[in-house]
Amino acid sequence: MASTAQTYELTNLQTLEAEAIHIFREVAAEFERPVLLFSGGKDSVVMLHIAKKAFWPAKIPFPVMHVDTGHNFPEVLEFRDATVEKLGVRLVVASVQESIDKGRVRERPDGIRNPLQTVTLLDGILEGQFDAVFGGARRDEEKARAKERVFSFRDEFGQWDPKNQRPELWSLYNGRHQKGEHIRVFPLSNWTELDIWQYIAEEQIELPPIYFAHEREVFRRDGMWLSVGEHSTPRENEEVVTLKVRFRTVGDAPITGAVESTAATYEDIVAEVAATRVTERGATRADDRLTEAAMEDRKKEGYF
């Protein structure tokens, strides 16, 4: 008799999704007060989408937190608010401006607020008494993030020690921590930018419009096209031009560059990302170009 046995194989995206769902459920079972960092950027949108799947038909059982620099792209803030309202999740906003007003941090001479987020993030975690914090970091983005575990221990000061990390053999995660300590959790660690976009296309996930090609006033600085806006203004010698661009990543507007592109659909972006050889952070984030170890230094202090 011929065998009727069938093999069941998952695609790459199904495997990555299943791993992320497992991580979300593991955290919900182990921790008392998780929170998901949600900026409205593509990675945090994918995280939220998977979290919704992980707990459906129930609602997502934890709030989302945005560390707001005050220098965001307006389109992204509008998308953030619309998304949390649609999903019925609680939004916690940790404001860098409030940290400045309280004297917790000082405004930098160059006006860039991205490095100031660390104190605001740690204050938000402490105020909310969160013991697990989901982040959308991926190992392919940057060298320091490639070193980090899925469950990343943070001490009572919110600091990360890259030389003292817990093993994660056979996808067994160690969430042990004392009061005042917490765990950063990265469900998308093993994803690449291409995986993210293929998943977005397959699931038809809605994103802020700035991820798709559109005409925009930009100016050239430090090898990047920066958008003209309230918090990003050209200097006297910087010419403003109108180009068709899109953003590969979303961060602080004054330091997040656009790329020239005609990719206006999911499929176009998947093809474009498949052909690129530079990560989105390396290509479009000025804060990661300060030094070779810029990201690792900030992560040691408690950054995302």
C-alpha cells in the first residue's frame, strides 16, 4: 500500500512568526508587567501585529510605550495614534521634552534628541514598573544588536553587559530577575529587513505612508537626504530640492535620512531591499555614524 503520510513544512516567514509568537506567549506567562515599545515604525508595527495574533481572540494583554523625542515625523505620530485606537491597547508616552523640563537631561547644542531617549526610557520603565520590555531590534541591523540575546538582562540601572549574557540553547529563555531589574525582549532578533518587508507584503500590514515613495522637499547633509520640516531645517549652504524618496527606517526626524526611490508598493520595496547591501541604519541613521561603537556604548547605558 502506498504511504499516505504527508510532511508538514513551514516557510521561512512562518518559522519566524511562530518563534515570535512563542516569545510573546512565554513573556506573558513569566512576567507580571510587560510593555511593548511602539513608535509606529515598521519593526514595531510587525511586533504589534504578531502580538495580536499571539493572543487572539483576546486583546493584547499589555500596554505599548512610545519614547517620544518631540522630533517625530507627523505622519508616524498620526499612524501611531490611529493604530492603538483601532487595536484598543493602552498607549504610554514617555516624553523627552518632559525629561528636559524636569532637568533629567539637557538639550544638546546640535538639537538632536535621539541620544536623550535613554534616560526617558529608563524613567518610563521605572514609573510603569515594567519587568519585561519588548523591542523591535534585529540582529542584522547593527553590530551591537547582533551580540544581544532574545532575552537581554538589564540590571537595576537599566544597563546591559555584552560580556555577561545568558545562554539560550534550544530556544530556552531565562527571564530570572530581581526587583528593580528587567529584561529586554527582542522577538524579531532573527529577522532581516528583507524578512520584515516580505512579511508585511504577505500579511498586507498597514504602515505610515513615508515608507513608500513620495515627493518630498529634502536637502543633502553628511551624505544623506534629510527632510525639510519643523525640526530639520537646511543651513545656508544646503540646497533644498524636491525628490521622489522613501524612508527605510523611522527615527528622530533631524537625523533620519531618506533614500531616492520609486518603490511605491510592497512588492517594489521587497525587490529594492533584496538588491541593497547596506542596512537601513547604516544608510540612513546619522546617530549610528558617530563612532564604530556608538550603538554599543548607548546600549550599555540602557538604550533600546
